[in-house]
Amino acid sequence: MNRFLLAFLFLLPACAGAAVEEAVFDSSPLMGAFGAEIDVLGLSCPKCATNVDQVLGALPGIGQVDVDLSEGLIRLRFEGLVAPSPADLAHAVKDAGFTPVEVRRLGG
């Protein structure tokens, strides 16, 4: 038992130091797309959905925000002539307190 505990205590810091790489997002606007999907870590409750909805909804060009808590997915519909970039969307998700994993363009 003591060997297991010692091994655990020595390996834990090594595992904790292996940070997950942060994704890099394109800064080119998603012109021609009608929307985007964002895979997000940390979405777990209705308050989470409200927070991310408010932050993303305040961005220029965002017409509708749908948050699927069970899938950790945000679906956006764009409106108007201004389209955000994946980097803009990822930054807003981070500002809301969550971790964006991937941003996919919809249409166009």
C-alpha cells in the first residue's frame, strides 16, 4: 500500500504538469457563413448557458445563440454584414469562463 501511495505522489505532479495545449483559432472573419458551431468544455448548467449566451450575443454579427449543455456545443446564427472570426468567438467563450475546443463554420 505504501509503495502505491509513494508512486502516486511522485507521478501526480508529472501528470499535472502535462497541460492540455490551448487551441489556436483563425482571425479571419467567417464571411459567407450563415453560422458556426463551437465545441466547449465546462458547460454544465443553465447559468452557464445564460452567461455564454449573453457574451456571444453581444458580438457584432451574432443573431441567435443556442447552447446544448448535454453536448457541450454552441450553435450560432449570423446576421447582418459583419461576421466574427473563430478567434473572436473563442475569445468571447473564454471571457464567459469556458474553454473553446473547436470552432466550425456553417454554410458558405
